[in-house]
Amino acid sequence: MSKLSIGRSVSSFPIINITLIALNILVFIHEESLGESIYSFIHTYGLIPAKVFSISLNVDLTERFLPFVSSMFIHGDWLHLIGNMFFLYIFGSNVEVKMGHYKYLIFYVLCGLAAALFHVLTNLGSLIPMIGASGAISGVLGAYITLFPISQFRNPVPIFFLKNIRSVPAAAIIFLWLVIQFLNGISTIDKSVDTGGVAFWAHIGGFVAGLIFVRFFYKQKYEFKERPGRYYH
């Protein structure tokens, strides 16, 4: 059974994943500096489904399609950012090492685009901006569970009722993440258009895209047995 532990990989360093995390943090710091202008920023660079296909709204091509990419790097608050970056760090690093740096970058962006498109198609008339890296990260989770289906994580919080649990199945963590995202999505239903929100269907679209795209970006025979050294985690 494959086990992943915290430490530096003997074979590669996930430079793309670390760079993606850094970019998300830098964009959020910029958001925090905007003050009341943050609402205009989110409505400009967040993905608003109604803008994509509408012919009645006066928007140019840049306004229609740039948010498919820019929205991946915008977050609503520190909790939103930290939660996403935590999962991207844990799962993305191993996927990048397995897949390769440039392939991983293309894979990540494609999953984000697929998630955004799925969100648009399921919310065609919505004026609520979709923001966050969750769609792309969902794709990473889809790739991870395909590449490392029986991997275990050493218990990072050995306290109280968890103290006797030495490892946790990665599949269980991914399932918990999806549940959390679903609950997050429900919690935004009654919020104002100006607040943006977490998009459940984008997560589903990203996850399915990850399951599909990983077959094209990693075609070698999967190896699940313990290998010398440790994956970066």
C-alpha cells in the first residue's frame, strides 16, 4: 500500500504548484488593498455566467472570456483562500511530480476552464460572480484519486479521538472535501450578487474533467506499490 509522508521529494520539486499557490496569495493580498473597490474588481474579473453568452449585455470579448482564467485566482476571504491552498498543496504537489511540470500546468488550467464552463452552462442567467480556485483544484483531486487510489496520509492531527488513527485514506479526505464544498455552496444561495460565492457545479465539473484529462496527461502504467524515496507532500 502506498503511503505519502511530509518531506521533500528525492526526484523533483513541485515548482508549478508552489508558484500557483504564491500567485493566489499575491492576488488576494491585492484584493485586500482595494477597500470598497473590491466589489468592482470581483465583478470585472470574476466569472459572471450571464455575460458569457448574452447579446443584451454590453460586454466585449475580453469581459466575456478573460474571467474564465482570472476567476481562478480570486478568493472571497482568508478562509476561502487557506482552504483551497491547503488542498492544492497536499494533492497538487504529488500530481505534478507524477505528471511533470509543464503537463501539470496545462492540466490545471484546463480543469479550471472545464469547471468554469460547466458552471456557466448550469447557471446561464446568473449575475453572481464565480470566484476561486476550487474548480481547478477539484480537477487535481480527480487526477490524484486516479494516480494514487489507495494512498494513505499519516494523521496530521493525532489528538483526542484521532490520536489512535495513524493514517487516513486519501479517498476519504477527497470525499470530505467534496462534502465541505457542497455545504459551502448551499451557504451562499441567499447571499447578495455583490458577494460572489462558491459554485458547487463548478467543483463537480472540475472533478470529472480531472478524471478524464489525467488519462491524456499521464499515460504510463500506474504504480501503486511503495517506491524508494518519498513523494513531495
